[in-house]
Amino acid sequence: MLLDGIRVLDLTNVLAGPFASYQLALFGADVVKVEAPHTGDLARQLGSDPGLNEDLLGASFLAQNGGKRSVTVDLKSEEGKETFRKLVADADVVLENYRPGVLARLGFPWETLKELNPRLVYCAISGFGQTSPMRARPAYDQVIQGMAGMMSVTGKPQDAPLRAGYPIADTMGGLAAAFGVCAALVHRERTGIGCELDVSMLDTAITALGWAVSNYLIAGTEPAAAGNDNMTSAPSGTFRTADGELNIAANKQEQFVALCRTLGRIDLVTDARFVTREDRKANREALQHELEASLCKESALEWEQLLASAGVPAARVLTVPQALDLVPSLIHTLPFPGTPERTIRVLGNGIRVNGRPVAPNSPPPLLGEHNNEVLT
């Protein structure tokens, strides 16, 4: 794979960091989890199955640690510190998501890591960055969603602020870290010199806000919660059908015309309330009422098929299980750690390399499973 021969020392816990190293593992990097003895990554105790949590194989851990190896090292002991020095000297990347300053207090600031290995890429993920005035604060996904403004624009006006139903801030932080590591490795290949990467979950979450930020910075419009409506266009949002919700994003004039024609409401194209994009935005509720009067006559699936054939972006609002049914190549079956007669299913990466999906090449590791293999 693309990162064959790259060794990553993964000191991360919970989600943002392990998600970052999982992306690197999917592309072929040799990711060695450096875990605390007896407990390991906190994600080993997180998930909806109490039995798995008790076995230190929580669902959260299993989901994002396939293809990695695990060693246990006590970084607070002199023996553990010496072991870690040797690991660093032979590594390409060190990835951690301790609170800023913790790794330095353990005896491994960036300056020391660089002395041990001048070619090293060191990536630190934290809630607010290594130099922020807020750097000492603890941070989890929910905290970052709130501080980034994400919650303020999520939900309907009467419901906001609302947290997104999945860990978007953690995921964005992990993706940014993986991207930064790959860029740093390219730089090192050209120069022979490593570098330090400082990834702030707050910063990366804000970069994901798209038009909510750009409308404010460029147009001076402060964003607000708009429910399922896309405030940049109309009709663009969620609409009722005979049996469920349908997302429609007719952002172009030709798409609006095709939508009206398919619904048998070509009269709406010349209706003075809906002639231009700005007219439709100004009269969004009236337009939704007119469209739903026709949409409610058929099922969401039937309208999805008809509108897609007409070139109108539209699709049903699905559950997670329904969505997974659409992407079978994204799901990979692995042997269960320590019990190969059982299996688990995990997600890969949405990128295909030469037409093939990337997948973990081994199951998630038991705690310390590779101590002998790596440390000797």
C-alpha cells in the first residue's frame, strides 16, 4: 500500500488520535500502539456492549484499531522511558493526543524527540492546540462542537443549539492529523528533515463549518440554525412524501425546472414567487408547501427514482443500517481479537486506490499482544 515501510508510534486514546492512526494503517503504515500496562487505550472500555468493555475490547476500540499492533510501555518508569527511546529512534511518526505538555513532562518534548530521530514526524492532537491560552483545558467532541459554533447552527431555531449525532469534531481532528502526517512525510522524503505538527480540534472543527463561516466572514451574515433547510438555496432541504422524508437539493435553475416538471407542477417555474433563486429563498415556506402537495402523493423511494432520472439531486433520509446497505465494499470482516472463530465488521476508508478499497490487514490487537514481536 501507499505507506508501506512507514512506522507510526501511536500513543493516542479514545477517538480523534486513534482515528488518525487508523487512516494511516489502512494505507499500509505499520502502526504500533504504545499503551499503558493493564488498561491501555480508554476506548477499550467504551461502547454499547458492557461485556466487550470489561474485556478491554470495547466497540469503540474495535472500530478503529484494525491493522495495528499493541505494546505496553510504562512511560513513567525508567525502563519504559528507555524502551520508548529505542522505539522513537526507529520510527517515522510519533502521534499523541495527551493534553499539551504531558509528553514533555514525561521526558519527551519535541526537542528531545528530534535529537533521538532528526527524521521524525511528531504530531500532537489536542482540544485547543499546544500554544492556545486554553491549551490546559480538557476537551471531548461535545465540548468542541459547542465551542466551534457547530451546535449553534444545528437543529431548528426552536431546538438549537443541538449536538450533531456523531463525533464530527473528533473525526475532523483525526482526518486533519492524518493529512498533516502524510504531507510531512512527503516533505521529509524531499529534505530528509522531520517536523512538528500541532493539530487543534477546535481549529479543525471550525474549518468544517463551510458556508456558515464564509457567509459571516465574507458577506457579514451571522449564521443561525435552519433545521434541514440549506439557506444558500431553495428548494434545498427535507420534504414530506407519502411515507417518509426526502432530501431535495435543486440548487440550479435547470434542476428546479426539472423538479417542477417531474412533479407535474411546471406552473411553479413562472410563479412570480419562485422565478429566481433569490425569489425562492425569500418564499421558501410557500414553495415547500406547494411542492409537498405533490410529493405527498407518492412514496419517498418512487420520488427518489423519478427525480434522479430527471437529473434532480434527491434521496430518501435513511437510517444508519440502511445507509450501510448502500456501501458493502466499505465494510470489512475481520477475525475477532483472540477468538478467530468469531468475526467483527468494521469500516475502511472511503478512498479507493487503483480501483480497490483500502482495508485493515489484521484484527484490532489485544492489549500488549505484540510486546515480544516489537520490543525484542
